[in-house]
Amino acid sequence: MNLLGILLLIIITGICGAIAEFVVGYSPGGLLLSIIVGVIGAYFGNVFGEWIYQITSLRFFSVQVGNITIDIVWAIVGSIVFLLLLSLLRIGRRNILRSV
């Protein structure tokens, strides 16, 4: 994969992370953390999407860059789930610290 493909994947996962932050209403940080959330969400979402694809043979909006295929819908869903877990951990940590 060349540099342009890597930059394109970073942009796509950053957009998926930003959409997930908008939906959840929780942002752990700036642009770099949006990209990290998008990458982690894309990984988990695509693992789940491949599992669904094997069962139903359905693919949602997917983008192929080089030899990597990203299902945009599953990447956003994975990012949303990851952000919900992060926000729950942060809320739980705040409640523990306040009770001490």
C-alpha cells in the first residue's frame, strides 16, 4: 500500500470517528483521538460486519483502498460502541473518585 492509500484510510476512519462522536455526544479529544477512535471502531466494526456477511451475504456501504475493504456503516457502529464504552468508563471513574 502506498502513502496515498494510507492517508485515505486515515481520513475515512477519522470521518467515521467524528460521526460516532456526534451521535454519542462524547468526545475524548481532538482530531487525533477521533482518528484513533475511528481506527479502533473500524477494526471492531469490520470484524462484526464480516461475521454478518458470512451469515447473510449482505454488504453495506463499503470502500476499498488497495487490498483493504472498510464497511463504512460497521465502522461507524463499531466506533459508537467503543465511544459508549469509553464514556461509561469515564463516568464510572468520576463517580468512584467523588465517593472517596
